[in-house]
Amino acid sequence: MSFFNQRGIFLQLLSPSIVAPQEAQVSMQLARKELVWDAENQVQTETLVDSIFVTAVSSDAGKTFSIRTLNKDVDGDGDIDADDKAKLLALAKAYASIVNP
């Protein structure tokens, strides 16, 4: 996250296991950065707030993904629905297709 953008998405592509070589997992963390005053040390620090973690799993080497549960509105329209899941699934698929992240 930069100084100008207080929102961020952290992505990690997890390696397939020996047991399931076609499995791909994308771990996603969505968060907002907030500046906080640390009175004890007299410094301003950055902390991540409103953080959510989602893991998208693929059993066909990243062609399609699924997310079991989603408990947070990620697109800001006020409800948790299929649109939220679709956006995260598209993000996981796009990230898994990047060869050298």
C-alpha cells in the first residue's frame, strides 16, 4: 500500500502438494491501512484494519476456482452476494495465471 492509497490486496499463490498436483490455492488478504498514534513510543505507526482473509481453491490447475464461505461485503454495495464472490474468483484466476508475480 502506498501513502496515497489506503486500501490493499495481498495475494499469495500456494504451491500444489504431492497428494494433489493439480490443486492451486490463492490466499487473499484485503485490508485498509490506518495511521495510529503510539503514545508510549511517541511515534505514528501504520496498522491494517478491516482485514479479511479468503482462500480460493482450484482442482484443475487454476482454470476454475471456488470459495467456500464469504462473510464480508467486498464490493461495497451493502450486501454479501454472488457478485462479491465473482470478483474474488476473477482476482484469484487472474493472479494464478501470472507466470512471474
